[in-house]
Amino acid sequence: DAFRKCKFRKHFGSKRRRVLIEGLSGILGFMAYQPITRRSLATLPFALSIPMNAAEITPPIAKTVAKSITQHGETRNDPYFWLREKTNPETIAYLEAENHYREAVMKPVEELQKTLYKEMVGRIQETDLSVPERRDDFYYYTRIEKGQDYQLYCRKYEALDGKEELLLDGNELAKGHKYFRLGNFAVSPTHKLLAYSTDTAGDEVYTTYFKDLKTGVTLPDQVPNVYYGMAWGNDDKTLFYITLDAAKRPYRVHRHVLGTPVSSDQIVFEEPDERFYVEVSKSKDKQYVLVNSESKMTAEVLFLDADKPGGKFAPVAARRQGVLYSAHHHEGRFYILHNDKAQNFELAAAKAGDSAPEKWKTVIPHRKDVFLEGIETYKSWLTIAERENGLRRLRVRQWDGTQDHIVTMPEPVYALQPTGNPNYDAKTIRFNYQSLVTPNSVFDYDLATRQRTLQKQQQIPSGYDPSQYASERAFATASDGARIPIAIVYKKGFRKDGKAPMLLYAYGSYGINSEATFSPARLSLLDRGFAFAVASIRGGSEMGRHWYENGKLLSKKNTFTDFVAAAEYVVAGKFTSSRRLSIMGGSAGGLLMGAVVNLRPELFHTVLALVPFVDVLNSMSDASLPLTVGEYEEWGNPEDKQFYEYMKSYSPYDNVKRAAYPNILATGGLNDPRVPYWEPAKWVAKLRTMKTDKNLLAMKINMGAGHFGKSGRYAALEETAEQYAFLLMTMGITR
């Protein structure tokens, strides 16, 4: 039947045709899920050029296997539990079948996808250089060249016009690997040695290597199973690093002395409480190595004299359940940022070595309307990142009290990221500034004169005129009266008549903020008439610590209803209509996507659910999975019936119902340690059997990557282009 519509059919006799069909069907494992019919044949790669309606292509249907799960005296069936079997050939065949189906339904917009990719590549500076950062007598920077996927890590001695020294070439390190990511990059105190780590699977398990920067030789020392974060002792030969437990939780800090066997490395700290994650760093004045062990609600910091790296760590202050704190050293005192009886945090100080809580003296008191996010301690200056009314600001204070001012920003809606200065005696600091219309800009700020110098602004080689775009800020009203900030951008000439398409984004978990950042790729939507909006819903910390605490645990549903309120606001304001409103979220933001389409499926037209955490109840009931125990203070422990019932009431996978759902594209990564691939796979499999509409439901599983998708900048743009092509296709926009 397919060949009757193929203009090349005359070149195929009946025998050749039969051999070709049988051969291809044997190659593609997904054919096990459906018979070879006209519709299933349409999913074969050789038939993709045959004109047809995407709705005629039959999607793969996952088999069901009864799986009873009993909790709190209640038994439920999970028929797709078997998809957790990563080594099962049927699992891989099903995932591949879904990938082939997605490719088939996307075939009509193949040229559009290529066009989008070309546009996106045209907006990046393919040969680029970061702003050099001075560390002691060296300037460190990265650069990348046209055609390369990965950065070159370089430095120059004393002067920017000096000879370049190439420290690492990410492209060389990535050779022979489908995936590559550089984790740690730590130069020793004398700048003679480099410790770095790499991940070539996407599972965020790294291996650390050491390089002699004078000779260029990679040393024989090699440490497997490490995580982000490491710190050098001041002796230039001792390195503190973190390893993972069986659930991939960073839980141990080890001490390695170069030239000694890794097997003899001493464990200097081990965190037995599975709620806690361990970090290691160094104070800005380089005097102390710091170990931070933190859960979602409690923290403890330990310190060690970096001049005596063979010594023992001691606590800055003993942990107390419900108290979070961080410690920053300055001239013999620890400056402690904490939330003890201070929901939005306050800053206290105590003598190093005598810093029990009863010795803390308030430096910056708690303020109900200002969230104290972080500090940096320099020799003469204290810099403070704080947030008010949803926007971050930077405060600068001189230790002698002669100066205290806020660094002003030029736009009413923006994103600010202080990057500081690695040098303790710094006179200037650096920050990144951007907005929905202003490309990312790197500024150096003179702390004394208050002069800012633009060091670099993100360039758009194919052309970009910010005056052609406009942004605004609005507030939606939640069901309980809370005001939800929404930042909106569109191209000038946009008409609020309800006819325009819009993409609404949010995250809303872990206290992570959704900022009004610039995206060159997003211009492909704005230039096609889209508006784009970011909703700062509860679960983030945009409006203060209470904003986060009112969007977690037994208040988690506020996150979902806040997003619905934001969607209703943009529809009521005629920025768009429900027939033109698309939504996007990833990871915990993917949970948000799954929850709101169960709540209000008629409100949305298309959903981009990226690595979505949608199997909440099952994952949070399995303590063997990475992250689960550490997440109890975010989502709750379903061993407690109250949390079990609440979680069950919103878990997207468990609440899929017989209803008409929007168009949905879900993504996942086979090696993802954060959101296992089976979460989107099970969700999609269940939706296929329950949804009553004819809208598109497609899934992409990266078969050799993890949570962050494919590595390499060009591959990342290809994935964004594909997501946008799906979005545009469902909106009827094909150019």
C-alpha cells in the first residue's frame, strides 16, 4: 500500500520489495510492538518521504505487566513498572520505537527544524573568548573555535598580550565518547598543578585526573567515582575530594596526597545521614578548607587550616535540625549566614574556633521583606546578594562602615548573577547582567568609585536589535490571594487580541528561582509572533524564603495552582488563548507540567515536558534510587501516610485520567541519575492508553546521555530546534 504512493515504485519488483520490507522490519526492534500494516510501515525510515497525515502513524503501545504495590494497606497496580529494567531488550526496543515514532511524526517539519537550527547557530559566536579572570599572576579564560563542541581552557602569565598556555582541550578529551562533560577544574595554590574531572556517560559520576602544568604531563594519580567540588591544601600536594555512595549521594570527603596510592586516601569526613549532601570548598582568603554537609532544612560546616592539610576538621557550629547556615572567613572571624529564628536569613559573626551559636553577634538583622541570599568576604569589602519583590540586587559594604550602597540596575525586570572575584584583596567585583531583551553582559564594578565597566556582551552575529522587542512585568492572583510575578517578552507590534501563540515557562521547586534571562534561541519564537513568559511560582524563592516553604511538602499543590493562575492571567489579558498557549518545564518543572495537565488539560495546547519527574509516588517510595532519601524534606516521605496520601493526590503518573490532553513532547536520558528515563517512558505509555484526543504525544529518550541531554553546543542546539519545531508544528506554523 505504501509503495503504491511512492513515485519510485517502478524500480522495485515484487521480490525486491518484499526483501526490503522484511529486512528493515527485522532491523527495527520497535516493530515487535505492532504488525506490519500500512500505518506501521509509515514509521519506517525509508518510508518517511511518503506524504501522509501524521495522525495516521500508529504509535508504539507498551505491553502491560501486572505489578502490585501495597502501601498503608492500599494496593495499586503499576502495569509499566517493567520499564525500569534497563538491561531488558524489550525496554530498549520500546524506547527505540518511541524515538522512531517521534522522528516519523516530526517528518513534516524536518525542513523547519533545519531552519531553526540554522537560525540558532547563526546567533552564537562560533569562535568566542570568555572574559579573562585574574588569579594571582595569571589570567585564566576559555575559548572555543568554529566547528568545535567544547571549550579550550587557557591562561596567560601576567599580561593579556602574553603567550597563551593551553591547559585542557575539551574536544580532545571528548574524542571517542558520545558524551562528555568537564566537572571540576581546580588549579593548585602555586598554579603548577591542575586537578580536573570528566564524565563520559552522562550519569554525573566523574573521574579525577592530575596534570603537571609545567611539563604538560598527566600524572598517574587517578581517582574514580568523584562528584562536583574539590579543594587544594596550601602545601600544593594535598587535594580534598568527594565520592558517592551506592545511591550516588555525595557523602565522603577524602584526602589525597599526590604520589601516594589512591587506595590509601584517608576519609576525613563521612556523612551517614542520607538526607545530607556533602560539599568541599576553600575560604576566599585561602586560610581554610571548608566541608559543608547540608540537607534541605539543616546544615553543618566544618573547617581545617589549609596550611595544615593533614589535620582534623572541626565544626563551625554543631548542626541543629531546621537551621541552615554557611560560613565565610574574614580576619579571624567567621561570618555566618543563617536562618535561626530568621526565615529570610540574617548575618552574624563569631571568632573562628569559638563560634558556637551563643557567640554569634548580628551584623545584618533579619528583614521580613528582604531575602538575604549570599555574601562574599573580601579584605576591605563585604558584598551581599539579596532579593526584594522578586528581584535580586547587589549591596556593597565597606568593613569600616564608611560605605554601604546598592548597585543600581537599568531595567525594571532583569536577572543578576554576581560572580565575584577570586582574589581576597579585590578592589573590583564582576557580575553578569541580562534581561528578556538584553543579552548577557559581563561587568566589572569598582567597589570604591562605583564605576561599572562592560567587559563583554553576548553577540548575535546574525543580527539582533533589542529596540525591536519589549518586556513587561505583571502579577497574577493565586486562589489564596498570593501575587505571582510574571515576566513577559514579545516583539514590538504584538497585539493583545488573544490570537497570538505564547510559551509559558516555570520551575517552582527546591527554592530555585526562575529568572528573566535572555535566550538567543528564543528569538526564533518571538520572530514568529510568539510571546514568552516566565512565572515565578511558589516553590522557588523569588519572593523570599516563605515563597519556597509554601511550595513544598504538604503545600506543594500551591506550585501547580500558582501556575494555573499565571496561565489564566495571560489568557484573560489576551496575550494568548487556551488554543494558543504552550507551556514548558524541565525536571521538577516537568512534574509541574504533568500536574497541571491533569488539573486543567483544556487550558493548554502544547506541552514541552523535559526530563519530567512525573512518577513521584513510586520514586519517593524507593529509597535505593539516587536522591530519594535526600528529597524527603522537599516532597515528604511516603512511609508517613499523610505524605503518601498527599503525594498520591498530585503525582502526575498516578493521576492520568481518561480525558483530552494537549499535544505533549516528553524527553529523557537513559543514563539520567536525577530523573530516571522510565519516568517519562511510563508516563507516556500510560497516556497513550488513557487520553481520548487525537493530539500528538511524542517522546525522545537520549540513549547515551543523562539529565542535561546531549553534550556539545551544536548537539544541544539541535535538541532545542527539535523542541521548537514540535511546538510550532502543533501551532500550525511550518516556516
